[in-house]
Amino acid sequence: MEVSKPGRNLNGKTILITGGAGFIGSNLIHYLLRQYPEIKIINLDKLTYAGNLENLEDVASDPRYEFIRGDICDQNLVQEIFPRINGVIHLAAETHVDRSILDAGQFVLTDVFGTFVLLDALRRSLHVEYFLHVSTDEVYGSRDEGYFREEDALNPSSPYAASKAGADRLAYAYYVTYGLPIIIIRPSNNYGPYQYPEKFIPLFITNALDNLPLPLYGRGTNIRDWLHVEDHCRAIDMVVKYGREGEVYNIGGNNEVPNITVAEMICDFLGKPKDLIRFVKDRPGHDRRYALDCQKIRSLGWQPQIPFEEGLRKTINWYIENEGWWRRIKEKSQAFRAFYEAYYKEREVIKEVK
Ligand code: NAD
Ligand code: DAU
């Protein structure tokens, strides 16, 4: 383990978490409040279609937690918040690759310009001790063999990934140019509770529960490295405490699985027939495989703890036990329905699985 000096302290400090009402953000807020009795968290979230205060109902009256509804692109608001904080964990973003293919504008605005607004506020706030920028493994692009290391070139494929790559390098530029305390992480595909049901795993779980088709892109051979969100929260905690300024840390689940296998596991766990799976027209520019070399974060003392089979079972159970949560989104949210109809209507079935 590389850790030698005492880590940064989170207890007794105020952290700004952007995008805290989303999937990873709400899991992280729960995790940090459990972990640090004297932490103070400010959650700045615009509440886009992906933000949901239901995720945080149980902590809403916790005196250590404060919610501010607002946009990270709002320079005045962001500058008002910075004097009150000691650190930043920046998660807010537009995050769905398929939506970025339909319309990239909001991705460039939030993911790039919004990150600039935060970084610029950091430049004026020399008391802020760290700024953890949450990037993604998608910034590297796809590779058929081997593993991406942190120093590899970025080669993003989708408008989402390109926007995230812009933000990632902008954060790094603020470290190089102004010497600001910036740390960057590049996590792989997360899964777990509170994930918005447009994403692969929750979409397939909730469709299967309703005996609806499971639209698998292409031949289902694309590979993702699945990381349970709880393991990701532990990694964020580790990097905030011990990560070095100006460094990038890959965070992978060490768990590469082809999409077809994930889809079949979901059917098996739920006792549903595999012929619910439909091979549909592929995502344009669909990255074949993401894979990370995670030696660097491992040397800080972190490794994933939740095996995929166990994590997937727990996640499926969460969606079974929290049916109201996802039904309110899938059945009542215009943002969900409009996107689902627009994107999936044109994806004709190529082949059914027998
Ligand atoms: P999510 O879509 O579930 O949540 C995003 C949150 O950001 C929402 O609460 C939304 O309301 C908020 N938001 C969006 N635009 C905003 C704005 N302009 N101002 C303030 N808030 C805004 O996303 P997630 O899956 O939780 O991802 C969080 C972060 O982690 C993102 O930066 C994403 O790129 C990154 N990431 C996600 C994964 C994954 O598998 N989910 C993997 C790697 C990296
Ligand atoms: O790798 C990290 C990234 O993971 C994050 O940066 C993104 O924010 C997050 O959305 C996720 O991107 P992906 O595109 O990998 O995730 P998604 O859940 O959309 O898709 C996972 C895989 O499943 C991918 O190969 C596409 C496939 N898929 C997805 C959907 C929604 C299908 O086959 N059918 C589907 O309906």
C-alpha cells in the first residue's frame, strides 16, 4: 500500500456534492452520512429527469444534510456556495449515452461548461482542500484486448463520452495551470439501487418483471466491467482521503461480462423465459469493450468487494422491493416515456432468442 501520510479528514468538514439526487450521488450521500458522524453535506442538484429526491427522503431532515436545487452552470449560485465548503465531489452530469446520440447539446452544456463553472469557482476559493472530478472509463474509448492505464490517450466515441473527456481534461488543465487540488477518477459501469431505469440493468430487470421485451443491442456481445455502486462509494472515500493532486485513478469492478450474459442472468434470477430477450438494431458507435487497469487505486488499499452474482441478486431484490419507485418513473414520467418511445420504436427486432 502506497499510503504513507495521514489522509484528508472528512469528519467536521463540509462537502459539496453535485448531482447528489442521481444514482451514484444518492448512494454516496447515504454512504458518507453512515461513515462520518460529523460530516456536513451540501447537495447541489438541478433535479433533471434523472434527479429524484425520493432517493434521499430518509436523510432529508438530517441536520448534516442540506439540499440546494440549482444548476452547476449558474455561476452566481456556485460562487455563493463555495465559501461554505471544504471539498467538492463533482458528479452532476447528463449521463445516458443513448440520449446523447439523440441530442448532444445539454451534454456539452452541463458536462463541459458546468464543470468549468465549478472549476472557476474553485480558482477563487483557495481554502477548498480538494476537488474530486468524477469522469468515466468511456473517455478512453473501446479496446478489444488489454486494459487502459491512466496515462493512455483518450479516444471517446459518443457525444456523452466526448463531453466527459472535455471535462476530464479541463479539470486536469486547472491543476496544471493554477495548481488547484484536483483529483480525477474514471469509474467503470455502476449498478445497484436507485439507478434510473433507462440504463441497461434496471431497464432489463423492470421490463422482465412486467414480461416486456428486453431490447439487447446488436448481438449482445459488447462487454462492460460492472462495479457495484457501494464498492464505488468506498473507492471515492478512499481517493478523497488518500488520492494525490493532479492524478487520475481508474476504478473498475474487475468483472467483465458480455451483455447477453447479464440479460440471461436477469431472466434466470427472476425465473423469466429467455425469449423475452430481443436482439435489436445496435447503438450507433457502440463501444465494444471497456477494461481498466486498476493497479493505481489498488495501491491506495481499495479493491471491489461485491461479487457480480451477489450484487446483481441484491439489485434485483431492491427493484422488486421498491416497485413504486421505478413505476412512478416508468409509468408517470413524461421524460422517460418520450425517450423510450423515440429511441426504441425505431430499433426493430433483428432476432428473438430461443
Ligand atoms: P444520474 O444521471 O443518475 O444523475 C445525475 C444527477 O446530476 C441527477 O441528479 C441530475 O439531476 C443532476 N444534474 C444533471 N445536470 C445538472 C446540472 N446542470 N446541475 C446540477 N445537477 C445536475 O448519473 P449517475 O449515473 O449517478 O452518474 C454520476 C456521475 O458519475 C456522472 O458524472 C457520470 O458521468 C459518472 N459516471 C457514472 C457511471 C455509471 O455507471 N452510472 C460510471 C462512470 C462515471
Ligand atoms: O462505463 C461507464 C458508463 O456506463 C457511464 O459513464 C455512463 O454514464 C453510464 O450510462 C454507462 O454507459 P453505458 O452506455 O455502458 O451504459 P448503459 O446502461 O446505457 O448500457 C450498458 C450496455 O448495455 C451497453 O453495451 C449498451 C447495452 N444496452 C443498453 C441499453 C440501455 C442494451 O443492449 N440495450 C439497452 O436497452
